[in-house]
Amino acid sequence: PFLFYIICEYDSAGYHFAGYYSKEKRCVQGYNLSCIMILPSKQREGYGKLLIEFSYLLSKKEGVPGSPEKPLSDFGLLSYRSYWRRAIYEILLAMHADSASPAISTDELSRQTGMTVDDIISTLQTDGMLQRPESSSASYSISVDIDKISDYVDKARQKNPRRIDPTKLMWAPYLTKATFGAVSNAAAAATGVTNGVSNSVQSSPTADDDEASAGELSV
């Protein structure tokens, strides 16, 4: 089963569907996005990147790094490379501006971006930013050209000015029987169900259900 996250435009006439993305409710591979679609009439308006950014905001909120379902199409890889690059570069720029943060690890980049370490390393390798001394067994280091990444981020912000405001996120963990018990149809009907998350749950877990709880969005 999948969860669907829908993006709409809003005007005086109400809400107008623009696109969506889906993700598996319980994905053992850790994918935070399975399928993404933007209406042809709404493409090139930054909605795709906005949904990708939102998927990583949820990953950060859940405290579990995420990655899109593989394999990616050629166009999908280009879109994600662009997003990954911007997300990493913005953190490196902020780190450079803060003299108290002289170094950063890939694990810390993962924590701040919600990206997997593998996707971070892949992006840095593609951009030629990972270096290792030839005659040494020392770990790799990140080589940063501040002018280059600053120029890239400025252009990316001009091209895609729309951003997610994390302070507006209304989030609740995805409820499962193992953690909260079965939600009866009668209780759901009596108390209401908002966006797939019930306002009322029973507290007794079932003995034959050992599914783990996963964090999801409720807005």
C-alpha cells in the first residue's frame, strides 16, 4: 500500500490539483519516494523540486535518511542530482560562513539533509569534490570551491525560488496496530479520520501484529 502527497494551487475559486508523489507505507529499502507526477500544464514551475524537498523534510522529521526508489530514469536522475547538489551546497556555504564549523562529515550532511550517505557520496564524487592523498591511507576529504558552489546556489535559487517552510509542517507518526492497537470502523466513523490518520485509537495492541511504526504526515 502507498501514501500519496498531493500539491495544489489555490486561488479564489479553490484548490487546483498540480501533481503528487507516492511512497510505500512500509518500505524496507528506505525509499522516501516511489512515483512523482506533475501535470504537463504545471511543469517547469518548480513543483517537482518542491515535492522532492518535501519528501526529504519528512525523512528529517522521521529521523531516517531517505532516497528515491531505484532505478531512476535519466530525467529523474538529473532532477535528483540537481536537488542533492543544491541541498549539500547550501549546507557547505553555511558551514563556511560559520567559523566555528571548520569541518563536516558525510554523516552530519545526511542528518541535516535527510539524504542517505550513499547519495551524498555519489553527488560529491560526480562533482569531483572527494579527494584522498595518493600516498596515504587517510580518509577522503571534501574539497570545496566556495565561489563555484556559491554561484551554483545563487542560480538555483533564482531558477526555483519556491521553497518548503519547515515551520508550517503539521506531522504525526503513522499509526500501526502493533503500537496503538486496532482502530475500529465504529470509532473511526464516530471521531472522524483526517488524511488517513484517525483521531481516536484503541490502546491494546494485537498479539499477532508486529509491524513497526513509521512516521508520516498529517495536515
